[in-house]
Amino acid sequence: MGQRPQTPAQQPPQGAARSWARPAPRGDVRLEALLGAAEALLAEKPFTEVSVGEVAARAGISRPTFYFYFDTKHSLLAALLERVMHDKLEIALRGFGTTETDPDPLRTFERNYAEILALWREHSAVVVAASDAMASDAELREVYTGLLRRFIEPATAWIEQERSTGRAPAGTDAATLATTLVWMSERNLYAALLGMEPKVSDAERVAALADVWIRSVFGTGPRTAA
């Protein structure tokens, strides 16, 4: 749906909820109603079939109120995605600590991916809709790729640290390796949500993802520093 012109009275204040550089703020009753209504509708039908009017009606607010918060339904989807991915980021960063050496990174990655996959399954309608829609909307695509960069940057720092300590061997540029592994993981989890063939159990998928990360960074396993 195209962007709707707004009157000055409808313009949200600078830095309001439409900027998705941070999680959609919690506590705004109307905003929470919109987010909840949108996620419920996405569980019922494809994003392409969801209209602004439906979201507003399900949330119990008017269309002008919708446009106070969002320019388009893509902006709303971006806000939903950011909230889900922010929670995922909090989980993933546990595997990329740079102050202490993790004695068992394989176990850490397995635990984290199990939690991440569970979170994605809980919000599968949002993740799938955003992944599918980003190809046709520049704003949503920037939000999606920007969120993945927030995984790539700490992953890069982690790889560099493991190499600097001698636990991991030199190899592919750390940023390139981190980018490749993060996008590989994202596409793998997306396939899990769709139940794509050949099907793999969640436990097997989590174990494989963790193994790929560890082998890609360490070879066969973390070296013992001399």
C-alpha cells in the first residue's frame, strides 16, 4: 500500500516510534495494540493480503491513528521484525563475548541457537513475512539487513579475538567469514520455519549450525593457547 500524506496534526514527534534503529518502545497502549493486531493477522494470512484498515480495526483504533505511528504497513512490519530480532540479538551476543574466553564455544552456540530457533518459531509469521517482503520494499530491506549487521559486527570481533589469542588459526577475512556464517544461519532458520525439504529436526539443525561455526572458525576445535 502506498504512503498516505499526513497533516501536521498527525505527524509524530521527532524520534517517535517510526524510527526503527531501536526496539519499538514498550508501554504505548495503541502501539502495542497495532503490533499485536498485525502479528495476529500475519498468522492468519500472507502479508500481501493484510491491509492497513484490517490492522487498525483489529487493534480497535482509527486509520488516522495508524498513520500517526506508521507511514505504511511495511513500516509496521519493520517495527515487529526489529522487536523480534532485538530479543534474538540479546541471545546471540552471549556467544560473542570479547572479555573472557569461552571454554566450550560449541556448547554455547548449541544453546543459543536452540533458543533463537524457539524464538523464531514463536514469531514465525513475522520473520517469514519480513523476509519475503524485503525484496519489494527498500525501507524494510534496510531494516532487515541492518539487523543482521548487528550480528555480523560482534561475530567479527569474536573471530578476531579468537585468532589473536592463538585459539583459532588465521584464514578468511574475519568480517567476510562472519557475514557468510550469519547469512547462512539466517537462511537455514528461515528454511526451518517453512518446513522445507529435506526436513531436518530442530535438534539436528541446531547441532549442525553450531558445528559449522566452530569448524569454520577453529578448524576441528579451539586450540589450547601455548
